[in-house]
Amino acid sequence: MTVRALASLLLLAASSALAAVPAQNALEPHGVQALAIHDLWRLTLLVCTLVFAAVLAAFLYAIWRAPRSKERTAPDVAVLDQPEPKLRRPVVIGVAVSAVLLVVLIVADFVTERRLAHLPLKDAVRIEVTGHLWWWGVRYLDDEPSRMFSTANEIHVPAGKPVILKLNSADVIHSFWAPSLHGKKDLIPGRTALLHFRTDKPGVYRGQCAEFCGFEHALMAFTVVADPPEQYEAWAARQRQPAPAPVTDLQKQGLAVFMRSTCAMCHAIAGTEAGARLGPDLTHLASRSMIASGTLPNTRQYLAAWILDPQRFKKGANMPPTPLSAQDLNALMAYLETLK
Amino acid sequence: MSADANNPVLDRSWSDPPGLIGWLSAINHKTISIRFMLTTMGFFAAGGVLAMIIRLQLARPENKLVGPDFYNQLFTMHGTTMMFLFAVPVMQAVATYLVPLMIGSRGIAFPRMNAFAYWIFLFGGLMLYIAFILDIGPDAGWFAYPPLAGPEYSPGKRMDFWAQLITYTELSGLLEAVILITTIFKMRTPGMTLNRMPLFVWTMLVTSFMVMFAMPSVMLASTALITDRLVGTHFYNPAEGGDVLLWQHLFWFFGHPEVYLIFIPPLGFMSSIIATFARRPIYGYPVMVLAVIATAFLAFSLWVHHMFATNVPELGKSFFTAASAMIAIPTAAQIFCWIATLWAGRLNFRTPMLFALSFFFILTIGGLTGIMLASVSLDLQVHDTFFVVAHLHYVLIGGAVFPLFGAFYYWFPKFTGRLMSERLGKWNFWLMFVGFNVAFFPMHIAGLRGMPRRVYTYPAEMGWNLLNLVSSIGAAILAVGILLFVINVLVSRRRGEVAGADPWGAGTLEWATASPPAPGNFAQPVVVASRFPLWSPGGVAGVVRGLADDRREVLVTSVLDAVPNHRAMMPESSIWPFVSAVAVTVLFVGSIFTPWAVVWGAVLATPPLIVWFWPKRKATQMNLEREVKP
């Protein structure tokens, strides 16, 4: 099918121009599983394209060769009483070939499923991901409780190592989908699902919620950052640390603003008295590249505007507007910027 | 066509009374069917307008035309309208017109129930749209997954209106299924054995049986949702031992067969149109019938392919992959039989034929992407993305809407007595065909490139901008095509070429009646000896004598061989189906607000039903007389 080929070529050209954006694309696989699925995709696309071409060719040839008629042309009813062996053979062959091709595709799918399921999981990083309206809670699990830590919306993983995601939901059904790494898996309240993946290529991969989850379903993105292993270890070590104590007066004042305004009602900052779990963990907020679940870049201007009125950017988000004086806001920003 | 003699006595006895009361009392199957078709097409237009707003919003990234609240209502209303208020009922509406004519009957079984089913459907649809206009339109998607659709995450009345709409359409759909099965099994004209039934009648028979098995599942699901929301049951609340996946199983056990409720009747349209315009019977009649039956069985065994991303067991998924792929085989068999028919036919490319032939292009793509979705691994990538949106529109528009438009062009002269304009028809077809493909083909690529469905906005740098803009332009072309159809209907109804009984030289019985048919359809019901009675050399085999003309008398025949059993009296026109529908609507709408409405609503709905069935002295007298003196 030339149309399809042309269209994908065009898009390939368009996509290379935008290479700076993290990949969120099943056709640009970088995970072991996404690659396996992509192999199956290519086989299926090939078979289906050939079948489509064959059916269309048979159809077009049939209507090209058949003689033309008018409403008053005498109908050919003789065929009601006699078999038509000439038509029978191609129909039987067509159905038989279709059945064989289907079996081929079913077997290919079965083999691919086994490939997906048989990822070696030795030394896997275990991460619990919890879907919330409309953000992702992330908790790194460890046999030793003191080594666990929480973050949100930005998941760092070591490249070349398997990752086990334990998927839960705090409210409605969400779906975790980073197409360049693996297919999606639903986060279902009352059930725990597991998703394994591995990518050998360091990079940033984007994903977003794929199961309609209400108001801001469209603005529920996340990133998976695959770091080289040593870099990942360094990152994880930093994340395990509590937040640094504020140093300057302005920063101290900022923490005070955080604790006395509505912030502390929902957010946790390890190392302070803020321990609420209704919103994303902010212990290392400044280390993340985006805020509001992939909605805004994590810059001082956007963060300040977001805190003052989240509804401007993400209508319906559970975070209320926080009216702060310019002075308080300035102090709060100074403090939040220390949460590296 | 001696059957088409004028018979004023018969016309009078089958006519509905005049005036407003008469209009509300109408039960003639053709009158009800025309209203039903117009209503469903009205909802199709409304759903189309919603789709255009969706495409306007998505034409640009980060568009601010509509916000998430309205957008979520838009796509929920669009899906609900197209599935429940258009695609399934429009097939039943067309069938209630054509089936009695195709099987040579003067009427339809349970005509008052037919009128009741129509009114219930109308009131249900109006309820939903009134709610939408009042900003209480449902907003949790047309498959309304709990807990999002449940009491905690959808407070207010929006989802209650949705769940109650399901009750309405199920009631209407189940009644129509009962009516059609009874009509097809017991009212075929003598000689029309099962083996001689037109393929369209076969498809409606199979569809009606599927309705009876599929609808109870969604009825159970939506009733449990209503009670969760209204009286605090916990069917879908995991915190109290309920299960959110229960909904998905019950809903898709209905929802997947529903696709075939929409897709199977058009297979019958295809067979009718292709036979007529290829001037020969469809090749492989038994294969066509068995394929439809096989499709119906398989359709109930693949619902889990909507749930591959949930944590159902892996081996179980493989079974559903196989079942989902296997359903392509009967469809392939039918496609090959049609191609064989075209191969050996002599073709006439009138507008109905163009619409039918587009099936081979559009549905084949939709079927092949369906095979991709049947694969667990591929589905994990494209599930809930625009790829699925593209796939389902290729299947439903290519497999159902294009053949349906062909069917309208084909049977319009039967409905109105006039042909539709061929020139406008060709424009209509090509605009729809091009617009459709331009709108929906890019969505495959958008989905593969990571665009989830049901998003009201997307960031500009995702690489989806051009694809979405092209889709929106295609949608506009498609809309212009559909607008031309409306214009063509309006113009042709008054000024179209007068058709005569059989303008296409077709061979099935509906073309033996006048266009439009007289109130009693057949002055003298014909006896048939062939699948295409009007094509038989020497015309129809004979006529039935002995049916009374001065009352609504029909012939009841045996299920398999259509051997005459006895004569039955059909009821007179009555306003009570309408009044009952109003009373039931009070019950249904009331119970959105208070569970007590079920109690007092039932009290209110009972008297009209009693009056509806109250025996009339005159009718009883007449029946007794008839037993003595036929």
C-alpha cells in the first residue's frame, strides 16, 4: 500500500525535525519489549498489506472484467439451480489462504507474548507506581525500608537493567503507557498489576495515561529517564536523602510559608514536618524537569504561577489556588529551589 | 405482478386513523418505521455535529475552543449517540419496514409493541439530549467504566442519565428483536422456506437473536451501576468487596456483539444491492447464511480483547486472540462470495452500488486492523489510542454506514415512490468516500505515534499536529458529503423521478408492492417458489386467496417451510402504546432522582397497559364469527 508507505515516510521526515522531544512512539522502540512488539508489528503490517492488496486487486479486476448492465437487463437466474464450479475454487482457496495467514499471525503473536513475558528479572529495580487524579505517585521499593523513597511523575531507571513496576490506583482506572518502552498496563483500584521492562539505551522517554480517567486525562503525562547505571545510582542516593535544611533567612521563611499555608496539607517533604500524601512528594522537586504531571516546565516562573492558580493550567486539578503575597511567594520559591 | 391490484377495502382496514390522535395511535409498520428511521438519522446528524466540534478542537494543538468538561461530554455523547441511538436502532428501523415486505406479509408481528418500542426509543433519546443541553450530559465515555462512572467520581446526575438511556434502548431493542424474530419465523408467505429467505432477512434474524443474548448482559451491568449510584450498593466498589472489572466483562460481553449487531444487517444490504446491480443471485447462498451465523456465535467469545491491558491471565488472553482472529474467516468467506458474484455478474454502477462497493476498500482495512488489535502484544501498544478510533470508524462507517447509505438510495423509491438524484448521489458518495479516508486514515498513524484517545488537547511538540489537521479537514469533507445526502432526500422526495413498483429490476418481494406500498402491503399475498420470485420466468408462482380484506387478517405459516397454519387477526390502531410509553418514561426519568419512582411509576404505568390489552366486545365477536364462517 503506497499511501501508507508514503504517509509514514512523510511522518518520519516530520519526526526527525522534532527529535528534541522525548520519544512517545510505538514506531520508535527503545525498550526490549517495545522492540519485540515492533518486530511483530512489521510482520503483521506486511501480511495485512499483502492481503489488502490481493483482495483489492481481485475486486478491481472482477468489476473491470464484468460486462455492464442496465436496470432492464434480464437477470441471470439460471445459476440458482446449478452449481458454479468455476467460482467455487477461487473462493475456497481465498478462504483457505486467509485461514492459514491468520494461524501464522496468531502463532507470531503467541511467540511475541512469550518474548514479552520472559524478560530476565535478576537484580531488577522495583518501583511502585500509583495512579492519582491526575498525576503519578512513584515509590522506589527496597528490602530495606530505609532505602525506599518517593517521587512523582519522573521515573529514573538504570539503562540495561530490568525494571518491575507494581501498578496500583488510588482512585479510578488509569493506564501506564510509555510506548517507546513497552505496551500499556492498566492501574486498577483494588488490584495490583505488574509490568516489566528494560531499555538498554539511555534517554528520556515520555508516556501518558491511556485509559480515560476524567477531567484532566489529557494532562497526565510522565517521563521515564533511563540513566547509565552509575548515574542512576548517584541519582537514587540523592533521592534517598531528606531535603536539605533551609540555610538563608529567605529559605527559612519559605519553609515557614510552606508549613502554614495549604501546601503542607497535601504534600510531603522528607526531613520536614510536612508528611501528607495526597499530592506529589516534593522532597526533590527541583530535580524534576516538569511539574503538574508533564504539563509545565519546572521553571521559577511556571512554578510560581502554578502555585498561585493551578486551575489556570489544569482545570479541575485537585490542587486549590494558593493566594500568597509577593514576599511570601518569593520566599517559598527560594525554599523550593533548594529541593534538589 | 398481478399481486399489486388496487384494493380500497384492504387499504381502509390497514390504515391508521386520521388526526392528531390518529397520528399518535399509528401502528402500521411502515409508518412507525419511517418515523424510526427519521429519528435515528436525526440522532446521527446530532452525533455528527458533536464529532465536528471534537475535530475542530483537535485540529490544532493546545486549542482552547472547548475545555475538558465540555469535551468529555462531547465524546461521551458522540459515542453513546452513534452506538445506542443510531447504529443499532437504525438497522432495526429499516428492518421493520422491509422485512414484512420481503417475506410477503401484510403486516408485522406485535404492531402495537412496535409502536411502543419506537416511542420508548424516542423518549429515551430526547431525555439524553435534554440533559445534554442542560449541561448534565454524561461525561465518562460511552462505555462508562466504574469507578469513574460510579457515585464517588461522577457525582451529580450526568451518569444517571446515561445509565437510564441504556435502559431505554435495551427495552426498545429487545422488543424489536422479539417482533422481528416472530415476524420472520411465523409470517412468511407460503413457499418462502428458510432456504428461500432473502439474505437481508437472514441477517436480521441472526441479529435479533444476538440482541436477545447480548442485551441482558448490559442490562445487568447498567442496572448494577444505577443501584450503586442510587441506593448505595457496592457491585463495583472494591473497598466493599465489589469489583471494577466485573463491569468490563459484562459490558463487553454485550459491547463486542453490539459491533456485530451494527455490522451484520449491512451484510444483508450488501447482498440485496449487489444481487440487483450485478443482475444475478449472490454466489454461495448457504455459505453466506452460515457465515453470518458463525459470526454471531464467535462474536460472543471475544469480548476480552477489549481488556488485554488489564491483568487478566495471559493464557486466557491467547484464547481470545485466536477467537478474535478467527472471526475474520466468515467475513472473508462473504467478501470472496461477493467478489465471485461481481466476477460472474453484469454490473450497473448506480449510486447504491457505489456505496456497497466501497465496503471492499474500507471494511477490508478495518477488518485487517481488527486482526492487529486481536493480537495481545500489538493491542498493548495501540489499545485506547487513535489507532483504535481509526479502526472502529473503518469498521462501523465502512461496514455499516456506507452500506446503509447505499440501502437508503436503493430503497428510497420504495419508501417514497421517487428515485433519488443520481447526480447528487455520485457527489454525495465521492465526497463521503474521500472525506472519510482523509479523516480516519491518519488516525492510525497518530495512535501508533503515541496519541491516546479521549484527550481534549495535546502538546504542540508531540508530532501529531499535521495528522490531526488532516483528519479535521477530512471530517469537514465527510460532513459536506452527508449534507448533500440530506439535500438529496429533501429535493428528491418532492421532485425526484417517479419510480414505479420496481425501478431497479430487482427480484425480491418488496418490489412486488406499489411504491410506496399500500397500507396492507399486498392486495393478494403471493406464493413463492424461488429466492428471487420476481426474476422467475413466468413471474410469481401464485397468490393466496381467502384472507379477509375488511379486517387486519394475516396468514401465519410454519417456521421451516412456511406452510400455512392459520389466519390471525392483527390489532387495531391504538393510542395506548403511546400513553404507556409516556408512563414508563415518567418511571424511568423519575427513578434517576428517587428510587421510590420505581414504585409509584409502576403504579402509574400499569393502567395504560391494562387498557392496551383490554378485549373489545366487537373484536371478540368478529373473531368468533370468523371461526364459524371463514
